[in-house]
Amino acid sequence: MSKPHRLFFALEPGDAVRQQVVDLQQSLDVEGRAARPQQFHVTLAFLGMQRAELIPGILGIASRLCFEPCSIVMDRVSRFKRSGVLWLGASEVPMALMDFQHALVSGLLDAGIGYDRKPWKFHLTLYRKMRKAPVIMHPVAIEWRLSGFSLIESVGVKNGVEYHPIGRWQAGS
């Protein structure tokens, strides 16, 4: 039996949005472990450990979905106190994105694919293991044109994890 794969569906920012997030991250007076820019993402559904033989079916579920392009403004910095995570989110999430995320998890549920069923919250992690929250938070407004989504494998390495895309789908495909 092959080893399981740690998988999640995500939105991945392009270079321009990624740089704006880096600029914001660096402007904050935070004590904690900064998320690496190449790992910036917004999780749509966390599947956790999945057997290799399930991956073709998971890819099939994603391939049957239609991602409608939309824009979102990340304008909210907040934290999950318990886990020590500082994140960037949005005051308003477009209905098209909420509908897509719901269709994605419904497809997983219908196929009997396990996923984390906690309520979905649009957020991009800026810091982990935060020991000191920022004192002053300046207004932020980073516009992100969402044009697709990915299935990503999280692979443990010596200094943490690396993310490896397994599949990518563009809007309208």
C-alpha cells in the first residue's frame, strides 16, 4: 500500500498579490513565524491524509466544477488566538466564491472523500506561533482577481513543509 498524501484545495495568489501581502506582512510588528510567500494560499477544503488511489477521483471532482472568476478585497487582519495565527481576510466574500466552495465540498461529500468540516473562513495565513500581536493595524485593501483553484499536496521536509500542486483549474474550464 502506498503512503497517504496530505491534500487540500486552495486559491493561490499571483505574483502581484503575493508581493502586496509580503509588503503588508513586513510592515506589521509581529513576533512569530512568518508564512513564506511561496506558501501563501486560501484553503477551500482541507482533505488531510488521502490514499494515492483516491487522487484520480479527487481530480475528477474538481474537473467537473466550474470556477467563476471574481474579485475579492482582502481588507481585514485578524487572528485565531488559540492557534496563534495572524491572518488576512475579507469583509465581504463574493457569492460566486461561496457557491463554488460549497459545490466543491458537496462533490467531496457525495464521493465519500473525507475533508475537514469546520465552517469555511476565507483567510490567508501571515504568521504562525504568534507571540506578540501587532499593536497598530493600518488599513489594508489588497484586491485579488480570482481566476482558478488548485489541488495541493503538503509534503513534510526538514525545515517544515513544501507545497506541490497536483492539479490546477482555470476559471471557465
